[in-house]
Amino acid sequence: MKVLIATDAWYPQVNGVLATYQRLAAELPKLGCDLTFFTPEPFNTIAMPGYREIRLAVPNRHVAEKTISAEAADHVHIATEGPVGWMARNYCLRRGISFTTSFHTRFPEYGSQHLGVPKGIVYAGLKRFHNAGAGLMVATPSLQRDLAGLGFRNVLPWTRGVDTTLFCPRADRLFGSDGPVFLYVGRVSIEKNVEAFLTADLPGIKVVVGDGPQLDALAKRFPRVYFSGRRVGVDLARHFASADVFVFPSRTDTFGLVILEAMASGIPVAAYPVMGPIDIIEHGISGVLDEDLAVAARRALSLDRVQVRRRALDFTWRRTAELFLDNIRHARAMNNRLPAHATASLPHTHTCGAAANRRP
């Protein structure tokens, strides 16, 4: 079987959405399934307001139909609700093609908090987008409950994984050992609430790994904080392992892959008791959840790193890939528009087969 992923999140972006589908592209061939991608690349693009490094596709129905048709995929999964996602959704609806979607970003909360847009309006648009599909995949139980309560239909659980070989305890101390090291990894942007970490009353050293539109401004405001910029691979893993506590200040993420990367490195996590952290972190074991981020970070210093890593071992990318295929099978089977024979190619997670495709 060949699955087409429609995504607005694409290179050179660095975010959890793209990272998830990169790992899917690596894992699904092991299950005999091929991924191909429908992205902004075939289109003219414009800079996203406030995030000039993110390029949004200018919709073009002719290009979309030609590109999607050429892939000849057996199933379409729409990862994002941007221009690429809407073009794929409209293509599928015009042709009566079953598709699934996923919910990665809490745009209503972000729009309400930072732009003053009523959440109800944004949720109404998102509900129209996702309910047209055969199934909506979400990363956490709390998000599944919230969306189902808001009227989203066919909400399916789809967890995430972590590379526990790359992210593991190491002897590195890149920032010295004079005091505890508190680390943030992720986009340096307003929706990540990085300033809450930077203003928290904490001893020792604060480190920020990542880039984004707020980087220069925050670096000037907080000269005592070490801003390392973007790090990848082993270099990133060494930064994680050099910390004593990972601080996750976001209130709007739906999951938080970096939480798992910290835990796999044996680093306890301090976070607010909100969606994402409450689904991943065992309070008092792998991290501390508190409305006072500084209190959470100080208390996390005393946690057992062996127990922290042990919790991360429950999250594998293999299981993520299996759940993805199981959800497609379930959604197609439940879609009344499909004849009974249309689900025959997906009896379980080991029955689809095709050749490997392009990146990720």
C-alpha cells in the first residue's frame, strides 16, 4: 500500500510535525508500507506573517490535481490544515476519495491568546476541515477527549515515539558543573512561551537550544542565558544530556516530542499541568507539573534519572507506525462511502506493500 501525506510543514522547517513524518517514513517501509509526500514544493509560496522562514503554498487547483494524481496513492492522510491540507482535502472530496487527518497544533488557543481571535470561530473551521475525513488522529488522550467533546468525529489515538539510542544518558557537561543546568529545546517563538522559562527564578545556568522569530530579541533581553541556536543529531543529544532539568513552558502544544527526548536522556521535565505534559509525564517520577514553573524545575532536580529514562522506553517509533496503519484500516472500514472490498488491502499492519519513495 502507498500512503500520501499532505503537509504544509516541510523543509527547511524544524518542528514536531515534520519530525513525526520523517520517522514514519523510516519506520513504515519496515512494515511493508510506502509513504509519499504532497508538500508546498510544487507551488509558488509566500512567507507566513510573523514567521518569514515558513513558506505557505499559493493554492493552485491544477497543480494540486496533477501532483496528487501522479502519486497514485492508495490512501491520503492530511497532516496539516494549511493551504496544502485544504487542497488535498478538496481533491479527495471532489473525487469521493476516503482520507484521514491529524490534529497537531492548537491554533484556536494560539489565535485567542495572541491574536484575539475567538476560539469558537477557529474551532468551527477546523471541525469542518476534519469531519469531512474518515478519521482524525490525535497524540494524547486529553486531546482526544477535548476534541470529541467539541463535536469532532471519529477521533483516533496516535501516540509518538523517541529514538532511545540517540537520546540516552551521557557523561557530557557542555555547560560546566558549577550549578544546575536548566534547558529548553524548541522553537524560540511566542506560542512556545519561552519567556516564562527565562523569567523563572532559578539557580545555576539557563540554556536555550533552537531558533525562531523571538531569538534575537530574547537574547538581547536575557544576556546571562546561553542561546546555542539550532542543534541536531548527536550534538543535540549531548545538549540534552548536559542538563539537570528540561523545562517545557508551552501551554498550547498537543504533545511535545522534546519531552520524550529529554526523558530518554535521563533528564527530568518541569512543565505546566496542561495537555501534552499531563499525558506524558508521571508527576513526581519522570517530571514535576506545577502552575509555578520555577517550583516545578527546582523539585525536578531531585528525581531519579533512571526512573525518568525508564518511562521514555514505553514510547517507540515502531508502535507509532503500527498505530498509524491501524487507524487507517479502522477509518477506511468505518467509512460508509467505501465498498466492502476497498478495505481488503489493510487487514492488519503487515499487509501493505510498495517501494520506498522520496524524502524524508
